Amino acid sequence: MTKPALTLYLAAPRGFCAGVDRAIKIVEMALEKWGAPVYVRHEIVHNKFVVDGLRDKGAIFVEELEECPTDRPVIFSAHGVPKAVPAEAERREMVYVDATCPLVSKVHIEAERHFRNGLQMVMIGHAGHPETLGTMGQLPEGEVILVETVDDVATIRPRDTEKLAFITQTTLSVDDTADIVAALQSRFPAIVGPHKEDICYATTNRQEAVKAMAPKIDALLVIGAPNSSNSQRLVEVGRTAGCRYAQLVQRAGDIDWRALSGASAVGLTAGASAPEVLVNEVIDAFRDHYDVRVEMVETAVENVEFKVPRVLREPA
């Protein structure tokens, strides 16, 4: 039977960012240096395929430091941790490696600088997300006010409206965040913003690629995990840009082929913690169902690379 024709628009950039790549390398290098098991506090990145692969190599994932023995190394995830976590690791005399993305660390440093200058922080982020918890945990309790939406801006009660600064989670929707920032600046004209955009280059680039492909496609698939903020934002960006169908899938087996019935052009991208092997798996699945022509939609070229901590580059 003849397969229907379909153009698969492939976003570039997509998939792993430099912070995710570095975090995974840190776990792999720690296993090489110290042997298994190595403990990891929280999923190193939000992707089941990646986490399962590292677990098979000897990584043990836990949610809290108290679950780790003191005689094995522990790694802190790419999302960052509150200051209390490394402080407790030092108190217990544990070997630890911090895999926090350098762009998240930049936000931590920014928050501390504003705090030293007497400013209370407003953080734009998602409640309960590990990155938000880690960033808010850099400062004493009460020094960071969390806002998630434009509506939240109207309800917050800062200590001094003339002494405020704002920071953001690095994986937010660029457009939604701009609206929240505008609301903050309207209500608090003296509020201080970051010197450079907190939303990371990878999040921005992946969202721009989706916006560029949106007018060409009938449907959008985003490869990523349900708990991946940047992946969920890609779905939202696709819908806002006019995709009648935009869906998050973890693997090719999650694709709802009936929902794609009648589509002649589908966009495909991957969140910053989704490996390229899963992209190839999805492309192969499309080839099983359609006569596929792949077309690249490239909006940026990324060549960022972050070094792993020195402790992993030194002999054991």
C-alpha cells in the first residue's frame, strides 16, 4: 500500500544544551573516577531515557541528601540546589560534585549580589520546580517572592517597593516572561532587572525555531519529559504560534497517529534534556507510517560548551 506523503520539519537547534551535556558528563566521569555507585540528588536532567541509562551504569538517584551514605560521592543536579544542601554535605564530610548549569549559577550569583545591595528579590518561575527551589534557596527565607503569572504581580506585597530586583527561571516562555516583566515594571518602576537575560540561550533558541516552523505545519511534536519545564514551554509556544495540534511525547511509542491523520506537514523538536537518539527514533517511526521528506528549520547555530569541574579532571 502506498504511504501518504508527509514533510517533517526538523527544528534546529533542538535537544541537548551545553548545561545538560555537561551534567551528564559529570555523572559519567564520576562513575569512571570513583566507580559505582555514585549518588545523584534529584534527576540529573529531566529525561527518563537519560536517567535510566545512567542508572544502568551505576548511578543511584535520590531526592534528598539524607538518603545518601557519607562514604560515596554525591552529585547535585543541573537544576541547582539550595545553599543548605552543599553546606550539609560539607558538615557530613561528603565528597560532592555540583552539576548546576553555569547559566543557573549566574542567576544565583545575581540574586546574592542584589541581596547584598539591600534589594528584595522577585523570582519569575514555577512553584515547586527544582530550579526555582534551588534559586530561592540561595537567600534567607522571605527574601525571594515568587510570581508565576501576570495576575500574581498585582497581589505581591514587597517590603519596600523602591528596593526590588527581579530574576527568572532559565527555562520559561520568553513571551510569557516578557509580559510578567512588563507588569512588574509597571507596578514597581524602580525594580532592577538582570544585566543580561536570565532565560538561557538554549530555551530562547528552541522557542524561536518552533515559532519559525509553526506557519508551515499542521501539527507539532515535542520530544521531552512531562516534568521538563523547557519542553512543556515548547508545546505552549507551538500552540500560541498557531499549531492546531501540539503534543509532548517521551518516545516514538507515545505518538497518537490518529490525531495526526490528514496532516501533510509535521514539526519536530526536542527539549534541552532530550537526546538525539530519541529524535531519530521518532523520525524512523514516521517513516514507517509515511513517505517522509525531512526539511530543516534552522534559526540559530549553537557552539557553547561548559567545562566539567576540576575535581573530575584530576587523577583519583
